[in-house]
Amino acid sequence: MKHPLFILTGKSGSGKTTISNRLRDDFDWEESVSLTTRDPREGERNGIEYVFLEDDEFSQVELYESVVFNGNKYGTSKKEIDDKTARAPTILVADPLGVDHMREEFPGTVVAIQLIVDDSIRRRRMLGRGDPEDKVEERLSNDARYWDQSSQIQYDGYFRNNMDGPPRLLLLNIVELVGRLSQSYAK
């Protein structure tokens, strides 16, 4: 791995995708596109937000890590990570177990950040992007159980993201932390 791998994690509706897109667009970072077997949401494009696959296609891809969440498979392609980290700092949106798996694969070179958001704001964001109310409540409930079970995972930074749209200061703080930790890992 030539460049750092930055993992952004957080509960549903925490702003992971929005912040990842802004880091890609504003700071010229690469963005690893995760694979999933879930159906696309309205406005999502294959290969941009996710690579949407059928179960049989998903099982044929060589993965660094994968997880089943809310009945759908999610995973990180080995080729995708290897190609992108060879070119530039790379963002990966992953769940807490993905953080652990990637740290095992790349000891001392992964920077992991957790986004923290109030449940009321997460609910509003998920409803605002068109998620059905019953699915929002299910995700909030599943997140509570899942994140309690993975609370032992350590992150390099914790950032509160309760604003609509990522504030520039939050992005700059993330970039500074990743840069500082990446340099210390390289020593």
C-alpha cells in the first residue's frame, strides 16, 4: 500500500457517503466503492455509490472483508483497494468489523474515524433521502444492537456530524488527522 487507507464508519444516516464524496471531490482522494447485494435507493448509480451485485456475482469477487447487515451483503474488493491506494489516499466506508479486518490486512497503515450523530438527526436524514419509515425504524434498532456489540473497536478519531451537509471545518479536521497519523505510521 503506497498511500494511506482511511476508513470512515458510522451508523446509518451519519453522513458517511456525503463526507466521503466531499473528501474525494475537494481533496482529490480516491474513493473505494463497496459492493452490495441490496437494491439501489432512488438516485443511486451502479459503480458510484455502490457496485450493486446479485448474490452469485458477489460470491465470485475476491474480498478483503464482507458483512451481512439488514439482510444484505456488503464487501470490499481486494482489486479496488489495491489499485486505488497505489494512486492516492483512499477512503473506504465500512462498518466496525470492516475496520478490524482491514487493520489485520494492513497493520499500522489504516486510519479509522467514527462519525457520531444524534438518532433524531439520523432519522430525519434517512426519511429525507426517501427511506420508508418502517425501514428507518428497523435500521435504527439494528444499529443500536450492532454498534453495542462492536463497541470494543478503537478509532483514531471521533467526529460529531449533526449538521446538514459536512461543514468545511469537519473535512479539514479529518484531512489533518489522516495526514498526521499517516506520517507517524510511515516512521
